[in-house]
Amino acid sequence: MRKDPNISRYWKCQLAGWTIASLYWTFTGALYGGFQLGLGLAQLISDVLLYVLITHLYRNFALSNKWQDLALDRLVPRLVIAIPVMAVIYTLVTVLKLYGIKALFPHPGHQSLELFFRLNGLNIFMAGIRLMAIWLLAYHLYHYARREIRIAGEKSKLELSFKEAQLNNLSAQLNPHFLFNALNTIKSLIYTQPDAAGRGVDLLSELLRSGLYKGNTMLVPLEEEIAIAKDYLELESLRLEERLSYEFDIEENIPQVSVPRLSVQTLVENAVKHGIVHEKSGGKVSVSVSFRDDLLVIRVLNPGTLTLTEEGSGIGLQNLKERLLIRYKGKATFNLCQNDKQVCAEIKIPVI
Amino acid sequence: MKSIKALIIDDERSARAEMGRMLKKYPQVTVIGEAADADEAQDMILLLKPDLLFLDIQMPGRSGFDLLESLEHLPHVIFVTAFDTYALQAFEVSALDYLMKPVREERFAKAMDLVLKGLEEKAEPTVFVKDRGKYFLIKWHTVHLVESVDNYARLHFGTEQVLLRSSLNKLEDNPDCSMFFRASRGQMFNLNFVRSAEKNDEGMTVLLQTGDRIQLSERQAVKFRNLRFS
């Protein structure tokens, strides 16, 4: 129990709360009718033990019914019922306890349990309503606040991660090496092949537009993402010429689906940056998209060898992994593997 | 003035074309060839002996740095790169010029001014060394002592030293290193650094301006004396 600070905090609150309440009762009792040490101790011990017990049983009940995860509007009606029920239990326990203590500590004038109950029951029940309302509200509001904080934290983490992705993407799209090489290619083409130069400007503009000025959209339709990847590859092939070829193989049964922005683009960029440009004779980047068992599978193949440093150092890939993890809560996967001089990068995204 | 022979080394054809286009404005420079990678470039350099290299750093296979390291005689080099600040930071001696792609006309003119001036004067033989992740461009006349360490030669210059992948025999044959005298199997020193020489039982001790003492055998001492009085 000590390992979990929440449980130990819960027990501290339980013991401290009921001890203080019990001491208060003893104090007010002493003001009116004198103080007996033995009686006071018996009251204190029985108060703490019994009230901790019944509220703890309630807590177990609430936990097993996941009441701590309920929204406020669904929780309140349950509490409206739970508080009187708990007050009734409190009344029964308290009457029996008080009657038992009375029997242990001889007192002038014997009452039957029934009479005792009739005389004190209503007061005890009203006290029970008050006490249980306080206990239940404190308990649930505490958890409600904690849950809100946690949700806010998760939300801001998602937003932060996306902002980071956006930034990384900015630096990836504007990856200086890529950007300046592209500009240099276009400059050269202006003198030799003006039409190709014009096409280069179009492609670069499109990439900058989708990379920088698309606002906060986290998910984009798959077709749009594929189009960006195609633009990227076409622009790189203006630069690398016959060293870069590429093909897209998109199955026909793909449902209308959205994917994280620049996910496919990140994969093809890495395929060029870490694969093609290191090969003197270049090679082919193959992108395939398929749909199996409710999973969208996007696979990018390129010639080359996977090195450990590259696997760890790619900011773009690292960021993509994080975005997948947060967006799909672990249900999406990312894999990098190597077989036979080919590097394969694959993401699987659940389609809901 | 004789024509300057230039070689353009870049893996992208369009980048080579662009460099060629810019060079058209300099009639004193003749582009004698283009290479798409370091291996191709190395063969062309040995064969065509260019005076000037326009060199990209990142290329498939060996990099531009690797290429320079493998050259015994270094032509004048201008790096042309898209964005390699991190590679350029590795320079210990930034004597090499570098241009950023796309290259601005004015910037290119500046680099060419320096080249033309430098090539008019007698170029000082230099060597390109990669040691402990740093790149050094060292003028041979600043090196006072070379020692043999396994398969390497340790170059002492100023208060620094670097390891060059070369044997002393190979360096002795390199015309760029004609100012060195082979003292023994393990050492050669720069004749321009000699302060004094003193005869002793085993032959001769040479004292360099840097304070280094070098022992010469009887045979080498005779050779050294003949050299001095010839």
C-alpha cells in the first residue's frame, strides 16, 4: 500500500478525519456531562474503527462500479441516493455502538434498545446525513478534480506533441539540405529546361503550403497525404534524376480514412534521405497502402541498410511514433525492418 | 597566363551544370571534367591534374572530405555545399573556401578572385588531414618534424600534432615534402627549422628552433653535411 501515495493519502485522511470528529464529540460531550477516560477511549476507538469501516466499504463499492470515472451529471444522482443509504447504515451502526458502550459502562437508568433507538434514532440519522454527505462529496470531488487535471494534462501533451510535430515538420520540410538543394536544382533548370523549372516551383510551393500553412489539422484524408508524398518524390526526382524512381501501389478496398498529417511524407522523406542518396546508382521507393483486419497498412520500401544510429536519430520518425502513440493510444504501430538490402518502414493504423 | 584547369565534383547533374554555367564568365578557367562521386574524381585528379576543385561534401560512397584525405598533392579546393554547417564546423583550419548552393553571383566572384590571386602566386603545398573527428589543412612549410607511428605519420606543427595515414617513405618521395630531411627510419625534419648541428660519438645531433633534438646516424650525418655545404 505504501507504494501508492494515493492510497496512503486516503488512509491518512480517513484516520485523521474520523479521529478529529470523534475528539470533537468527546469534547462537546464533556462540556455537558463530565468526562470519563475509559468511556472517552472506547468512544474514540469504536468511532474510528466503525466509521472507517463503513466508509471504506462504500469506497470499495464505488471503485468497483467505476464511479470515480463518472462525469458530474451522472455522479450526482447516484450520490443523492448513496448519501441517505449511507446515513441509514451509519444510524444502525451508531445506535448499536452507543447502546453497546452504554451496557459496558454502567449508567443509571436502563433503556431497552428499542426505546433508545426511538429516542435518539432521528438525531443520529440527521447527523449521519451530514457526515456522509461531507465524506462522499469530499471523496468524489477530490477524484473528480484529479481526473480533470489528468485529462487536461493528456490533452496538453497531445497538443504539445502536435506543435512539436508541426515545428519538426517545418524544419523537415524546410530541411535546409532539402530546401536549398531543391532551389539549386530549380535554378539550374531555369537555364536548361524552363518547363521543368516551372514544375519544380509548383511542387515546392505545394509542399511549403501543406507543411507550413495548413493550421492545426492533425488528421488529413489519406488521398491528400498520398498526394503530398508524390509531390515530394517528384521534386526530389528533378534533383536526383534517374537515381530516384518511385511507385505507389494503393489497394482498391481502402475505406475513406484520415491519417496523421505528414505521416506518409515522413516515411518517403526518410527513404530518400537515408536510402536513395547513399546509393551511387540510386533506387526505387515503393509505397504500398493496403487494408487488412480493420487496419490500414502503409509500407515504404527503399534500398539501403538500416544502421542503429539512423534508427535512433531520425527526429521525423521519432515524432511520428509519438504522434501515433498518443493519437491511437497504442493501437497504431510503427516498424522499421531490414531484409535483403531493402529497408522497410511500416505503419499500421486502426480504422474505426 | 596559362589556363586554370578546374574539375567539378557533385553527385547531382543539375548542380554540376549550374557550376559550369557560372564558370563560363571566367575564360581563364577551363572545366576539364565532371565527376559524380569521390572514386571517379580521384581517378580524374590523378590523370588530369586539375589546379582547382569545386567539391560537394555529401556524396554517395566516400564524402568530399574522404576524397581530399586520399590525395597526396592537394589542388586548390572550393567546397560547394547545400547546407553542411556541421561538417564545416569540423574544420580546424578554415583555409578552404566554401560556397552555399544556390551560389550568388557576387559570392562566386569573391571566391574566384581569391582563387585567381592564389594560383598566380606559387601555391604553398598543403596536406588535408582528418584526425580525431577534426579536419586540418596544413601547409607543409609549417611542419617541423614528422615521426613514424605504426602505419601513420605524426606531423608536428606549432604546438600541435596530427596523424596522417602515410608512411615516411611515401612522404619522402612526395615532391611537396622536399624541405624534409630523413634523419632515421622513424623521423624526418624540416630543414628550414634547423638552428644548429653538433657532432657527437654516434654521429650528429640536430637542434631545431622548436627545441626538438634529433639524432642522426654517422651515415645520415655525412649526407646532411654534404647537403648543407653543397
